[in-house]
Amino acid sequence: MWCLVLYSLLACCLIMSLVWLWATKNKNAGVVDIFWSYNFPVIAFILLWMAPGYEMRKVLFCSMVIIAGLRLGTFLAYRIFSHIDVEEGRYQELRKNYAPNVNRRFFLFFQFQAVSNVILALPFFIITINPNPDLSWLEYTGFGIWIISILGETIADQQLSSFKKDPGNKGKVCQEGLWYYSRHPNYFFQWLMWVSYFVFALASPYGYLAIISPAIILLLVLKVTGIPPTEAQAVRSKGDAYKEYQRTTSAFFPWFKKE
């Protein structure tokens, strides 16, 4: 297993080093989000090729990771490349905070993203080294939760994208579909996807250790790189309209609407 972890870490760090060179040249660190998503399919391909586990389990699970990572990465690429000359607000803020050693600190930031890819991939390693030829009900349950999560995230992303495409909505806050109930349904379903990986891993030896992944994702979303900087930027760009949206909607759970 440790060889698989090492190969995955080397691959992710190399990719993020190249992405950092590209981001430095173009002065847009936002591209890190694209390749953070794409690194999970890279790990899945490594495991599909090298992990010693039961082949059908590997194919099923790695296909889930590859589909989810490519979908999210491509969605982010479409969004970011549509304004590649203008860096997103949260990365502009990081650039200010990182001065005067901007490039060096962004390099460390990009490498940290690579390390986080491998840490979060713990369920991947646990699942793909499992030699048991029988698929468990837990694995089918995990797959079912994954279906719900990827559909929910895709719908949320599409609803927000369609809203932003309408010039008449410039400066307004999206409150359509899932966004009527939650300020961040995309983050919720992204977290639910990691829950599905955890449930899938429970059928494998030491699968309970996979709880670390949804726990870290929940912490990042709620307290670190997800909701806090996203909402700070939304308040800066939309002002009182977004503050009112904050007052009336749940920050995370899409089925809950405040009074």
C-alpha cells in the first residue's frame, strides 16, 4: 500500500509543480482548483493499474472517482478559462496576503493541495487493495449515495451556471432550484460524495479509517477553504443582497430553508 501512496504523491506533486509554473506565468492561481479535482482521477488510474485488490471492485470504485473528478474539474476549467485573465477574488486576497513572497508561498500552497489529494484518497487505497471477491451491501449502498451526490452536485452547478449566463442577473444572488434552500448545495453534495466513499470503504479491512476523508472535507468546507472565503467574496461583490440571502437560507444543507 505504501508504494501506491508514494507513487500517487509523486504524481500529484509533479502535476501541481507544473500547474504552479503555468499559474505563475498567467498570474491566475485559480487553476489549482481544476487540477486538484483532476488529481483524484490520476490516483484512481494508478490504483486501477497497480493495486492488488479484486478487479471488479477496483473497476467499479475507480470509475466512480474518475467520473466525479473529471466532471468537477472540467466544470471548473470551463468557468475559470472563461475569465483566465481575471483571477478570482479569493485568490486575489491570497495574493495580497502572500506578499512579498507571492510565488514561493503559492508554490507551497499548490504542493499542499497535492498532499491533500493523497490524504483524502485514503478510502481509495483501502478499497482497491481489498482482495475479497464478493461485493458487500455496504459497497452497493456507497455506490447509491454516490449516484445521489453526483446528480445533486451536477444539478446545483448547472443551476448556478445558467443563472450567471443571464446578463440580467448581474449583481444578483442565485436563489433558483437548490440554491433557494441552501447557499452552497454544491458543497453539500461534494461532501456527500466523500461520505459515499467512506461507506464503500466500510466493507474493506480497516475501512473505518476512511472516516478521515469526509471529516476533513466537512472541516474544509465549513471552516477553511469553502464557505468562509466564498461568502466573504460574495459579500464584497453583492453587499446587502447577499447578507439578506445569508439571513434566510441554510449555509450548507439544501433541504432546510430558514423562516
